[in-house]
Amino acid sequence: MTRLEAGMAVDMYHHNAIAAALRRVVRGVVPLVASVSGGQGVDVLCGRMFASGQRVKLLDDMGLSEAHVVAEVVADEVQLVDEIAHAFLTENGARLQLDEGVAAGLKWVAQGRPELAPTPRWGELPAVVVEPGSMAQPESAGTNRTYQQEYRFRVYYLRRAAEGEEASVALLDEVEELFNLIMSDPYLGRTCWHAQVTGVDTRPAEEEELRKKVPGLSVVRLDVLAERSEVWS
């Protein structure tokens, strides 16, 4: 039975919601906050991910898709070079997605422990796994009405290993893109009041274990902290 099925009134634990936002961010996906039909402007949850000249796609859950180029970004409004041809509705999961770079090249994005990912998927790389970690409510940071929450995540970037300096430079360039994507949305789709990457490990301990399952794998781990403030009503 889920929390909603149980009819619980208290809603203060948000690991899944923040993890879902992280999975969207590493894919370069931002939901629309208002439906669009025609015109060139798109209002999104966070416009910081986009820049003029980037290739993007408008998508929804009904299978609609349009390729566009960003003309300019003003706050959370993305202006496109060309007119929007179809109606993209928020109730149909309308979203704007990067159509270039590492985010567009990911074969899959999963949630959980990386070693538990389904075996067939390991033939399709690069990929990202978002692992929810600890959640803490520091005693010294709350009041009799509020709770400060710290959610921690591990974001694993998985790709085929290659030899040489050029391969190392390319890997770090790709990690830089993921780092910048996560840092571009400090509210992670409005699931928290502050989020940031707190560290990057280019040779994490998890790599050795995962290489037993997938020889020739490179793993980079980005540690992410998301903070919320909950009010006891």
C-alpha cells in the first residue's frame, strides 16, 4: 500500500521526487509550466540549462516531437528561432529537451544502485544511474515548526573505457557537461530550495566492482546535496 493509498496526511519525505528531478536534469529535460500552441516562446521550470544556438526538442507523452534551435533565454522563458507547429500541453507531459551533447547521447538513465541495473542494459552505454543516499534532519537546524532536510545522492556516469590522453580529456569534458547541467538548476525542478554538486570522484571505489560485471567500464561519481525546509502545519 502506498502512502497515498493509506491516506496519510503528513508529506515530508521526498527522496523519490528529488531523484526524479535529477534524472530529468541529467537528460537535459525541463517541464513546461504553460502549454504552448504556436508562437516562439516556451516557459519552463528552469531556463538556466539552455543557451542561444543550442539544438532542442519539444516533446510530450503523446508522441509529439519538434526540433528547434534556441534564439535566446530570458529568465525561464526560452525563445525559439522558428514558430512552434503543434500544441504541447502540460497535461500531456510537455517538456523541452536538449538535443545535443552528453545529455542527448545517454542510452538510459536509471534510479537505484548501479550494480543492480538489468544486465541487458550494460551493452548500451553511456548511461547514468541516480542512487538516493542518506537523508538527515539536523537537530540544530530546525524549530518547533520547521525541519531542515538534507538529501544526498550519488550520480554515476557510466561509459566504455578508452586508453590515452585524448580519452581522458573526453571523459572529463563529458563529466563537465553533467556537472554543469546539475548545477544549472539549483532548485532541481522546484523539489528543493537549494541543490549543488558537492564532489566529483573520477576513480570511485564502485568502478572496480562494476568492472567485474562489465569489463572495460569507466565510472565517475558526482555527489549531490539537495536541501529542503519542511513546515509542520
